[in-house]
Amino acid sequence: PDIHAFLLLDELVPGNRDIISAAEHDEFFIDVDPEALAAVATKEQIIELSRCGVRYDSSTGSLAMFA
């Protein structure tokens, strides 16, 4: 699911960056702007990402996943 999520995120918000921006204990943070994602993603794609384990971390204002 994590690889699928990374591919979908890169398709929706393309870039030439590393998809993982940071890691901490048992989670890692994704280098995709949540606002840019919200501007292009459908509700179904957001649900798909959520099912893959992608979540919004309100303390950092970024997307994250548990490892």
C-alpha cells in the first residue's frame, strides 16, 4: 500500500523531490503539500490514500504514514 500511495501522490502532485521528507520513530513524513493535493485529488483518491495509510498530521501540517 505504501508504494501505491507514493505513486498516486507523485501522479497527482508531480515533482522531482524525495517523497519522504523525514522519519521519526515509527512514522515518516511525506513531502507533498496537502493544499496542492487537495486542489487536484478527487474524494475517491483521498479515500484511496487513506486506505493506504496516508494521513494528515496536524502537529506538523504535513502528510504522514506509520511505518
